[in-house]
Amino acid sequence: PVAAQASFEGSISSFYKATATLEAEKEATVLARASGMVKELAAEEGDFVEAGGRLLIIDNGEYGLRVQQAVARTANLRSRFERMEAMKAEELSTEEEFEAARSDLASAEADEGLARLNLSYTTVRAPFSGRVTTRLVDVGQNLSLGTSLFVMADFSPLLARVHVPSREFNKLRKDQFVDLVLDSSQDRLQGRITLISPIIDPLSGTIKLTVEVTEYPANTRPGDFAEVQIVTERRDGVVLVPRSAVITDKGETVVYVVASEGDQDLAERRVVTVGFTDD
């Protein structure tokens, strides 16, 4: 049996295909900005935390006392400054004494602000909205400045970084849509080119593209592999036939066309020139 299918006019594109790893748009390691013992964990691996949300609390007794000391010193020097201000108005103090009182008050206020800032660091907060991918400390652990506490990542959107040959540069544009196929599930996604590098890598002769994927299945994670298909050229109003209908015969590219002769349908051999091919 021979099957026939009608050809038709339509559009077809050429693609540049590459493999890329999906990455989180933002990823950061959260570090301790205060020393002390971990008093409470407010987030765990896999939790979604809003920007500014609590991740961890460090025992802050010492920092609280430092704030109280700074507040008391500021209050004392403010009273002294106010007295010197009144005395200066009555010409009972010198300009040097007045300026010294004002300078001491300003220094005390700065010390109080620094003490309050250090106290605020005992509550570790998320730098951006995202998921906790790694927790690196436990309750009761003593921390020093710069200790790594959590790794956070923002999964929305996911990014794919693709390197394409420089000869394709003039065929690409920002905001161009891109097709992706996930290696793990074969799900088809659509992305958008958000960045095109202004330079060509001299070692590989390629240009880096950043593709942003905003919609994807819930089980998609950074680290997934995806085949990226980027349209480099589109042709409209061309004759399209099934790829399986095109064969190579005696060095020629051939299709067979249904031709009628009397009451019989015959297969007529036609040599063709093939343009773009897709799936």
C-alpha cells in the first residue's frame, strides 16, 4: 500500500540547537553579620521566604546591652550639650567648649546607631524572595562574622545561557522567543532572549545569549538540562511536505507525486530542491 498526503503552502524556520542548563536568576550565600550562638532557625531547606523574611535568630543579649550603654551615653551627652548651648547663649562658655560638646554628642549618636545596627544583624533576613536551597548551620552553633548560613535561590524566572556561533549574530534579536525541551520530562517550554552579549568569545567564536523562562512545570528545577531551539531564519509561502516523503535516489533528492493516467493513479518521480527541515 502507498499513502499520499497533500502538500501545502506555509512557513518554516531554520533553528540553531544547543544544550543548556537551567539556572536560577539569583543565587546567594547568606553570611552572618553578627557573632554569637544560633538561638532559633526560622527557615528550612525548600522553604519559600519573602524578601526581608526571617531566616535565623542569633542570641542577642550582648548586643542589647550595648544598645542600652549607647543610649545612656547619648542621653548624658545630649544633656551636657543642651547645658553648654544655654551657657553659650549667656556667654558663660567658650566656642571651643560648645563645639566639643556638640562633637561628643554627634559621636555618641553615631555609636548608638551602630549598636542598633549590629543588634538588627542578630535577626538574619532573606536578601530577596526565593527558596532556601541549603541550610549550613544548626541551633546552638556558635557563629563568627562571615559564617555561611544559608544558600538561597530565586527560581522565577529560570535562565538558560546559550553560546551561538558568531555568524548567527545578525539573525538574533532581543525579546525573540525561543523553544526549549526539558531533557528529564520532554516538556516543551517557551523562553525569551533577554540579553545578547556585545562581544564575541575569541576562543570559541561564539556569542552568549541569556534566555529567560517564566512559565514551566512545577517539578522543573535549576540544574535541569534543556535542548534550546533558536529560530535563525524564517521562510513564508513555501511548499511543505512530510519529511518522510523526501528521499535520496541516485544522488538526487526526490519526491513522488500522484499523477493520474486514465483511471489509474501513478507515482511520478520529481527531483526537488530542499530548503529548511524541521521535526
